[in-house]
Amino acid sequence: MIEATDVMKAGARSTTAATQQKSWKDYLTLAKTGIVTSNLITTFAGLFLAATYTGVSLANQLHIVFFALAGAALVMAGGCTLNNYIDRDIDHLMERTKERPSVTGRFSANHILFVGLIQSALGILFLSLTTPVAGVIGLIGLFVYVVLYTMWTKRTTTLNTVVGSVSGAVPPLIGWAAIDSGLHSYAWLLFFIMFFWQPPHFLALAMKRVEEYRAAGIPMLPVVAGFEMTKRQMVVYVAALIPVSLMLHPFGMVYTVAAAILGFGWLALGIAGFKMKDDEKWARLMFVYSLNYLTILFVLMVIVHI
């Protein structure tokens, strides 16, 4: 009897632990940790470069580093969680989003809303503990993503990608503002690199998922205008990205050469798309290249300043 009871208790504890573990995974899913992590790379780059060019020692400002990175992560997580709350009526129509906790019923809508608001508020508070400017920039980015993108343009116009690019370009500005409220011209170049990077990145994803977006009634460019127009738009943005990235040539020869190779390589791949017969394969290549481009470029910015 004792052994049987012990087994039942152990089983109950195991089930509870598994449920709790799954619950935390669901919170991470709502926060879209992949997006948060990649954007934290650009946030840190802005932070590090601002410290370098203002002569601030990050080793002596670890509290600023913590509040900047934690604040940025929470603001982005909050925005993504609120995005899940708002899109719960259409996410079940898309293969890649139909298993989100907001769709499956793991969490109630009110709970998701509460979590998103708390994350956002804490994020803005943490950023404000670095500089007021960082807090304001975080708030602007959150407003653009949640209200102007998710609630409005995502469902009404093909310009939704451009509007979303504004909020997606904010992280390096937040990082820089946490150290230097004056926002050097380099900070704005980081912003514009991120701004021009995002349309070809997300339009490649839209091409891969075009039928899902069509089923959900979301007017992404490939749905409304077709693949050929989308390809042209993507190439235009990549072409615009190259000179912007090269305006950071004071970062040194290593950065400049790498930025040129990465940029023209992406442009060549984009132009090749007009001759490739398999549009889905090309979109997949463009998507993967965009991820590598962003990671390599921003990590390199840090490395050449060490």
C-alpha cells in the first residue's frame, strides 16, 4: 500500500512538473523568443557602439547593460504577446500559428492580454531607468508594432511590412540611447540598416506562406500583387540597404569589405530570383540569407571595435 501510494504521488508530481514546464514553454511561444533573441543582438550592438564612441566603460555600467537588455527584451516580448492576443481570431487559419497558446486555449484571452501589458510596462520601466530617451523610444516602437502594425495596417494594406519595419528597426536605437541620449548619426544608420533589411526578410517569409496569408485574409504583397512585384520590391530594398551599410565605413576596412560582400551577395541572389523557376526555393534562400546577413553584420560591428 505504501509503495503504491508513493508511486501515485511520484506520478502526480511528474505530471505537475510536466504541466508547469509546458506552461513556461507556452509563455515563451507567446513572446516569440526567436524574434526577441535576434533583436537583442542589434540592441547590444547599439549599446556597445555607443559606449565605445562616448568613452563609457560598460564594465562600470553593468546596471545600465542589464536594464537596457532586459527592458528591450520585455518590451519586445510584450509586443509579441499582445500581437498573439490581437491575432487570435486569424492565427488558427495559418499553419505556422495555429498551435499558439492563444489559439489552442492553453491561456484565456484576458490572461494573454494581462501578461502582454505587464511585460510591456516592465520593459518601458527598465528602459527608463537607463535614460528617459530609451524609454520613449521603446514606447514608440511598442505603439507602432501593436497599434499601427498589428491592429491596423496588417489587415488593411500591403504597406504593413513597411510599417512593421519601423518598430523592428528600433532595438539598436534603444541600445544606443541607453548610453547616449544624443543619438549619434551612427545610431540612426543602425536604425536604417534594420529598416531596409526587414522588407526583403519578411516578404521572403510571406512568399513561403502566401497561401496561409491568403486564407487568413491578410493583404501581404505576394497575396495582393503576386510574386513578380514582390521580387522587385525585395531587390529595391536590398539595393537601398547596401549604401546605407557602407556609410559606416569609419568602422574600418574589415567591416566595410564584409558589408559590401554581404550586401552585393544578397543583391545577386535577389536578381537571380527573376530567372529561377522555383519561387518557393528562392524565397527560402532569401530568408536564410537575410538571417545570416543580419547576424554577421551586427556581430562584426562589435568585433571590429573590441
